Amino acid sequence: MNPLILVVDDEADVELLFRQQFRRELRAHRFTMEFARSAAEALGRIEKAGDATLILILSDINMPGMSGLDLLPKARAIRPDVPVIMITAYGDADTQDRAMAGGAEALLTKPIDFAALRGEIETRVEQAL
């Protein structure tokens, strides 16, 4: 089974962007990406993954309903073994402090540095294999 990365963002174009940025890796079945359009949907997918090879959760912070910061401790409670990287357009110190205090592995700001993210994902994939 391929390592799984869950991307959580309410914006529809994020899935297209991630699939485009990681098209080579996805075509080569290096890992699989699933997408959730809300924190609630993400929680369902995290619970459903069980002991599957979920290796990373990437979550936007600002979403309607449950925010990424609200999702963070819930996701960590279900799968404490899976790192969560938060993504935000607002990389202020308060947001970073709240994300890190909630158990985030890191905080990325938009626009995303996909080269750096690719390196992070590659590290996780290698550890999973």
C-alpha cells in the first residue's frame, strides 16, 4: 500500500494545484494524496484510515466551520503518530504559536514553497517504506 497524504482545504483549486505539483510522484505511485474540503470531512478520513499508511496531514487554517487549528488537536488525538503541517495565508507569530502549541509539526505560508514541501514529503515517504 502506498503512503497516504491527506490535504485539507476548503478551496477547490487546491486539489488541482497539489495534483499538478506532485504529478510525477503520483503517477509513479510514490504516494497517494486524498483531499478533504472541510475539517469534519478530514476527521472522517483520518478515522477511516485506521492503521493505514497515513504519513502526513496538510491542513489549511482558515476554513468555514471548524478551522484547521480546531482540527489539529482532534487529528492528533486520533493519530498521534501522524505529523500535521498547517498552511496559512497569514503567517503571523500568534498563528504560528497557536499551531505549534496545538501539536503542528510546522507552519507553511501561502504561496507554498513546493520544493521545501516536496523534501518534507520525501522524508516521510522514506520513513514509511
